[in-house]
Amino acid sequence: MRTKKNSVTIKSESELARMRKAGKILAKVHEQLGKELRPGMSTYEIDRIGEEMIRSFGCTPSFKNYNGYPASVCVSIDEEVVHGIPSKEKFIREGDIVSLDIGVVYKGYHSDAARTHAVGEISKEASLLIERTRQCFFEGMRYAKAGHCLHEISGAIGAYAERFGYGVVRDLCGHGIGRKLHEEPEIPNYKKLLPGIRLRPGMTLAVEPMINAGKAAVCWLDDEWTVVTKDMSLSAHYENTIVITEGMPEILTLTDSEMAKNRQHD
């Protein structure tokens, strides 16, 4: 049985079991699709391969036709922050950074995760942005425990990014997740004046730093989906689906190699 507090669902053990399975599958899709990226590849091809992978695991894509979005994988390049629409006319090039945002549905439950990849040799600036955006997420995880307040996560993410002079996107945020792709609460990536809800075991969240090398301001392209940095600076995106516990959060969308890397840093 699910209970609610402040409109945020607390998942049962049976629900969490399905979300864990969805997360494991999504981690595998990310790992395999990331290895497919190469210069000259169209973003349409990335999406096609990604959808085939999702369906091969017995899942459906969370994003396809969601509020009219036409693809299964959001493919965002360089200054594109999120929601890039795949196209047969758009190709990735050596030196690009490519963000893949993917969601899967397993037995009625969603998982959601994003990674930013280097295509071939990239600049030092780009490499640092990718790594620091990833670290923003883990800085937030220090506070993703029962008893802490939601916006402690937000504040830690933003504070870490701002140490490097980066712009923290304010027009987009993370979210609750479960039976629906987007549930309560909204999770900003910057410090808020109010503390936000108190975290409880069984809450499931998609935490997703979106960090710009330049200013924080963004705008939407004419397709009404693709979000780009207003100053055309590079942007990186890193996201995982997590479960709040009494201790450190359970991160559902990490691959085995990512989990091993995290243990080395602990």
C-alpha cells in the first residue's frame, strides 16, 4: 500500500522491487548506448538503437509520445541542455559532448537517468564540466537521507557547481518518480530559502544536475522542446533515480562499473 505526505508517495516494497529492476535495465541501456556513440552518427540513429535496447529488455520507453515528445532518447549536444529531438539530419562530431536522457517503464514503474559523454577527444573545459556535473549529484546525495530536508540536496548541488563559476540551470529541475514519470516533489539544483519537505524512507526521486559552463540562463528553440544555453556555452547533465532510506540513498540507475568507481571514492 502507498501512503502520501505532502503529495509525495511512499513506495511499498513490491513497488520498490519493480523500480529496482527498471533502474538496473536503464543502467544497462545507458552503458551499451554510450559505447555506440561515434563521430558521424546521426542523433536519429542513437534514438533508434536506444529504443531497440529498451524494448529488448521487455520495457517501454518513458519518453516516447510523453506530452508529444517524438522520441525515446533525448539527445542533446554541446550547448543543448536537455530535450534535444533526434533527427536524421543532425550528426555528432569529434569533440562534441552528448547528453543522453533516457527513461524506461518496467511493469508500470519508471526509472529515469542521464549521462553526458565525450565523443572522441574533447577539450579540458568540457571534460571538467562533465566530471564536475557528475560530482554535483553526489554532493547532493550526502543529504539524501531520511530526516534531512529536500532543499539540502538542492543547496549542495548548486554550491558545488558555483565553486567553479558554473551556471546552475534554474528553469528546469528534478522530480519525484514512480508509477508516473513526473511526480511530486520538484527538486531544484540551487539553494532555496525554504527547506522543502522532510525526506522519508520509501520516497523515490530523480535528481538531475544541469550545469552550464557559462551563465545559468537558458531558452527554448522553435521546436518547443530543445533547451539551449542562452550564451551558447557548453552544458552537461547527470541524473539518477534514487530511493530515500534511513542511511545513504539507494541509487537505482548505476552500472556495476559506476558502483565500483563510487566505492573507490568513498
